[in-house]
Amino acid sequence: ARYDIRNLLITLSDRGMLLLEGGSEPRLLASRAREVFDVTGAGDTVLAALAASLAAGAPLEKGARLASLAAGVVVGKVGTAFASVAEVEQAERESE
């Protein structure tokens, strides 16, 4: 309240992310279980994917879910890596 923060997304490592949006109840966005090889860049991936989703007009929760999927792709790779659109789409299909 002090800083008038309306929305907040908190990463929780392998437990997913917590989304606090406006006056809504907090939502836990669970992560999909996968083998983790390297967490390098996972947070950067979340920020980039969320920003791209919001810039494309996605609602905050949808963007956060896509960001979580993108981070899941990245941690499944060794070293600094990126998640392609095709990989995120595949991860989304597998999570349904």
C-alpha cells in the first residue's frame, strides 16, 4: 500500500510463482515437474516472457503462466539458454 503496488509476481523456485493481482485472492501458479539441469537465467526468462506477453496484450495471469512455462524450458537446459516460441507452445500443450 505504501508504494501503491497493484500487482506482484513472486517466483518460488520449484514451487512455481505467487501472483498477487489487484484486489483478487493470491493465486499459486504451480510449476510443472521436470528435471532441472541449470537455473541460470530462469529469473531473466520469467521477466522477459512476462514483459513480451503483456506487450502483446495478454492478461497478467496468462503472461505469468507463459513465463513459468518458459522458465521451465530454460532450466531443463545446461548453461545459459533461451526458450523458443515452439518450446513454450509445446510445454503449454503438455501442461494441459
